[in-house]
Amino acid sequence: CSPLGAFWCEYFLNIFSNVSLFQVNVRDALNQAMDEELERDERVFLLGEEVAQYDGAYKVSRGLWKKYGDKRIIDTPITEMGFAGIAVGAAFAGLRPICEFMTWNFSMQAIDQVINSAAKTYYMSAGAQPVPIVFRGPNGSSAGVAAQHSQCFAAWYGHCPGLKVVSPWNSEDARGLLKAAIRDDNPVVFLENELMYGVPFDLSEEVMQKDFVVPIGKAKVERQGTHITLVSHSRCVGFCLDAATVLAKEGVECEVVNLRTIRPLDVDTIEASVMKTGHLVTVEGGWPQYGVGAEICARVMEGPAFNYLDAPAVRVTGVDIPMPYAKILEDHSVPQIKDIIFSVKKVLNM
Amino acid sequence: DLYFLCVYRSLMCHSLSLQGARMVASTRSFADFTPQKCELHRLEAGPSETAVLTREQGLQYYRTMQTMRRMELKADQLYKQKIIRGFCHLYDGQEACAMGIEAGINPTDHLITAYRAHGYTFTRGVSVREILAELTGRRGGVAKGKGGSMHMYAKHFYGGNGIVGAQVPLGAGVALACQYQGNNQVCVALYGDGAANQGQIFESFNMAALWKLPCIFICENNKFGMGTSVERSSASTDYFKRGDYIPGIKVDGMDVLCVREAIKFAADYCRAGKGPIVMELETYRYHGHSMSDPGVSYRSREEIQEVRSKSDPITMLKERMLSNNMASVEEIKEIDVEIRKVIEDAAQFAISDPEPPLDELCNHIFSVS
């Protein structure tokens, strides 16, 4: 069954069983979002390595080339700087490209086009030249792909004015944020996660609507809590929820904030939560120095929430090393549930 | 061996009369510096070897090129007075390239270039006023003072780009949009001899050729990438051949008619769906790389003077028109006086217009639909 075919299967099953939930994994959520946006606006097109005839290196674009053909789904040679620049130029001239990087590691070859040609142009032209482009692809660590294929770029791109940077966790995030990104007239860096592609989530009928978008720049409180705030993005949100389940048994109620967007950062939601709980732990897959957690801590310090902190904030991050290959080393290079629990207890002085 | 253009003479020989259009084209011969005819790469036939120049066209080209020249010299002056700051890369000497290209394409076609962009900003429709005011960083500048010398934009003109070579894939992308939208438009993507070795240019060549994008890649070869001569930077200085599988044309970039005929040929080629084409315009800049480069440490003053006296594009056009009775000396002088006034007024504006208001600082980060 194609993803859309599966959707219709589920839809009719739901009608008969009177339950309006669709089980959709992150990959299919991204696929459906692109499919619907390609159908909705003929200026939208997808380009990247293996996106067309191979159905996508990670199958995220499965079925799209068959449906839309060579004009809208374009296989590129292995020339990131060139095709990212071509994508930005197409955006200058009125199209709405989705430029896929097979992984965000390869974006470093093209980063000049993302930053200097895409992010800065609207400002440099004083508003004369918008750049409606989405750069997307898997970000951060995977499993056993070693140092050159495992870097998280949230902090790198989150640093730059002129970019919107989003980092979905679940299928609702993936679907809604990708639609929002494609409809946005600005350059959006869309950081997916390879290990999340196959993970299924239940989506409501409302989420499955064609015009469902998740607003960029708004975090979501995934779990209400009173004792401590956990702020995270992407795959680590799941770990935070798992840690919260364990901690609840010990009477600690964690509030889990899913950032959804790295830039612009939803400081209001973070502050409101910290002012409620008085304690903060940030959790991310990327390296600690100059990272997402560092930014969150600085912003909390600078605002009203600081006065509500009962203890210094703690960051849980990837270990400050290039990603090793051996499984035991790799497992200990990324945040685990036990690391989150440990940090929560440290902050709460338990 | 001369580069021949046919000469047509009106039968109405009122040599002092300035009435009516007179059809003229000229022969030009030049020895060392520029080639005498368009060398071709992977092309059976090339640009037309005859060019027709009407009086109106001649006067228009003259006016445009002279305006560009005077504008750049005014920028030089303002820079030395410290009224313009930062980077300022001047185009004087290369006017025939910008003028010839604009004469051979439509306003609905697209163009992108690197940082030596003031000339193209003008030919693509921005006033001298708005250009100079952008250089002086005032609110009346074409980018409201937020872009500066290297970041000026107009309709179907995508700057002004500061990163060497980055504009070439961008131009190929604009061409992709033209193809996608089926609008029969082409994109001219310019780069210098210094940029010609950039990897991303070859990546652009590859994709443009694969997908037959309507992109005209143009290398403005002014012999120097900053202080490095072409012989010291490039294993192959045949820039029109560097597209390899892409056909190429070598053009005398000091002759506005040569440039115009070549770009017409190239645009027709692209519009016919044959794919991209590469052009090399042999030209010369009188100034150094930028205002911080005197431009005489890597070349001699004699060389600069020789080009000025033998190959100046504006002088060549003027002499052509005068010797063919297409205009009079007085008429040309009158145009010069008018241009001087335009430049002075623009400079006055650029000096007196206020700087952007501080509350503009954080505007234009995002487009809000």
C-alpha cells in the first residue's frame, strides 16, 4: 500500500470502528505532507540525491516521482553546493523548492548557499527578495554511522538570523511543521531524525486534514508537571517522556516541553513552565558547547523566570567528542533515559 | 584579418543632418589585446558577423555607458572623501559588457552577477540616485542602505553577490525556474576570471547541461582576479572552453556590438531549448580590484594607459558614430553635459539623504505573508 493508500484504508476502518485515529509513522507523515503540498501548489518541487527514482535514500519521498514526474521531483548529481545554490536561485525566481540533503552532514558542503544566499538575502535586499525555500533531511546521530555522519546541526543553523529552524519529534510535528515550512515564504531548515522515521504515532482526524499546520515558533507542552521542566527537541523528547514515566513512580512530576522550533525559540513557553516548576533540565543530542541547551539557559537567566529557579539549570547533551563507532561507545555518547533521570535528581537535590 | 561588420550607408547623404535613422555598422581592428573574431568551442556557427547599429541605438548605448563610467568615477571620488565605506569594486572599463548584454536580451530575462555590480544594477533599471545612495548607506538607496555596494537588487536582477562563485548556481537555479514556468526567458549568470576555477561553477555546468537549462554562463575576463593574473591562477585560461561539453564563444568585451551580437546568439540558442552556453568576454578594469587596491602592483601603468587609449569601449563607440556621421561632436558633448548633471544631482542626493532610521535595524528578517 502506498502511504496515501494506507491512509484511506485506515480512514474507512476508523469510520466503521468509530475511532478517529490514524497510525502514521514519521516517514509517512513527511511523505504525505509533501504529497499534499505538491498537489496544492504547482510551484512546489523537490530536488536532492536519490529523491526521485530511488524513492528517497530513506524512502521519505517514496511514490512522489511516480505521481509527479521528472519536472517536480528531481534527482541531482552528488553536488550539494551546486544543487543547493540552484534551489535558492529557483526560489529567487518564484518557485518554492524543497531541497533535500541526504543527511545534514552533507549540508556543510553547501552551507554558504544556505546562509549567505538564502538566509541573508531578504534582509540585504531590504525586503525586495524573499526566499521561500525548505532545506530538509535527517539530522543528528543515527546508529553506527560514525563521526562524519552523526553531527547535530541545530545549534549551527539556530545561530543565524534570517533562517527558521525546526526540529520535529513525532508524526504530528513532522506533518504539521513540514506543511508550515513549505507554506512559509522564508528559508526553513527542517531537521528530521533518521531513527524516528519508522516510529508510528496515532494522529487525529484533525491532524490529517490537508490544511493542518503546526505553527513555526511555538513549543508544545507534551506532558504537564509541577516539579521540574524538561526542555528538549527531536528524538530526545521521547526519552524525556520515558524518563518522566519512571520518575512519576517516585513522585516526581516532570513537565516535558517539546521545542518543535529551534529558531525562533519559544521563550514564553519555556519561561512559563520554569516559573511554574522552579527547576530546569535541557536535553539535546548535539554537543554541549554553544548548543541549544546553552541558549535556553542564557535566555532563562535573562528573563523573569530566573527569579523562580530554585537551583541552577542543567544541560543533558551528547558527549563532547566525535561520534565513535563501537556500539557500546556510541550508546554512551548520546543522552540516555538514565542520564535524564540522574540530572533531574541532581537538580531536585534527591 | 579583421573582424568585419558590413557597412551600410544611407543614400540620403546629408552628412550634417541628424534627421532620420542611419543604418551603420563598423569595422574595427585591434592588435594585441583582444581577439579579432569570436573563437568558437563546439559550435559550427557563431554570432552574426554583421551588426546593425541605428543612430538611436548608438546614442542610447553611448549615454548608458557614459553614465556608468561617470557614476563609477563619482563613486571613486566619494570613496576617497570617506563618504562611501567598506567594499567598493568599480566597473569602469567594462561598460561594453553590461551594455552589450542588456542590448541583446529582454527586460523580462534575468541576470545575476558578482560584486562588481554597479554597472549591471544600472542597466537592469535602477537609477544612479538609488545606486549612489545605497553606496553612501542612506535610506533612499535601492536596498534602503541595508545592502551596500555588493547587495543591490531589481526586478529580474538578483544582485550583487559577495561570495565568489556562489552566484553561478543561483543563476542556474533562476534558469531552472524559467524552464519550469515555460516562460521562454533566459538567465545570464556572470562571473570573473578569478571565480572561473570555483568548483560550484562546474557543478552548475553539469546540471545545466544535464537538464538543458536556459542559462548563459558568462566569464568577464578582465585578466586579474584581485592581484593574481590569469596565468598565475588558471591551468587553462581558455575560459570559454571550460564548460567542456558546453559550447562556448570568446567575445571582444570592449566592443559593445560584438557583445550584443554574441548574447543575441546565446539567448536564441537557450530559448531554442538547446541547453546552456558559455561566453567569455575579454575586457579590462581601469581601477584596481577594489578601492583599497591601487591596481598597479601587479600590472603597469603603461598597460592601463594602453588599454585606455586603444580599446576604451566608450571612445570606440563614439568614434564609430562620429566617423560614420551618426552623431555630431556637439551632440555628444551635450549628452556628456546632461550626464554630468544627472550624476551631480544623484551625488547630492546620496550625500544629503538621511541614513536609515534605527527602528529599521531589525526589519526584513522574515517575510510575513
